[in-house]
Amino acid sequence: MEKFTMFIGLNDKDTKKQEIPTDVAVKMVYNALCKQGIECITYDIKNGVYKHDNGDIVFEKNIIVEMFFVENIQVVRALNDIKTLLNQESILLETTEIKQAECM
């Protein structure tokens, strides 16, 4: 079984600042996932920081979304929709192979 984790920054790729309120962005992400049949997720809001190509230090909020029991194609299609909706340059997608524990 695979676990998919999306790391979605909330700063607009053109303005380099957050244009969409976090709670609205979460709903937009969830709706894009539902459109692809992904209706059960775990998410968290985290703070991130990175060094931009021009040397600027950038702080931004991130939505971290974890998904199980979904197909890769569903995740990729949702990722592309989210990238457009939130005007993102990129979204990091981590895929992890996990073993399902058996009940005792």
C-alpha cells in the first residue's frame, strides 16, 4: 500500500505572498481532491521557509495532505488542479510504500 503526501505552499507564484486565506485554500484543496474521488484525507497546516532564487528568504504557510487507499493517477490529477487553483509554481508529492499492520 502507498501513502501519498502533498506539500502545498500557499504563497502565490507571481506575487510571492499569500493571496488566498488558509481556510479557503483548505476547502479548495479538499474540493479538488473530491473531484478525483479522494474523499478521506488527513491534513495539517505548517509554517515553512525557503531561500528564493534571487536570495530572498521566504516564509509561507503550507497545507500538508496525507492520503491512503487512492491511486496515483487520482493524486496526480488532483495535484495539477490544485497547482492551477492556488497559482503554485510547484507542489511536492511524496510517495511512501507502507505495510499495513494486522490487528492483534
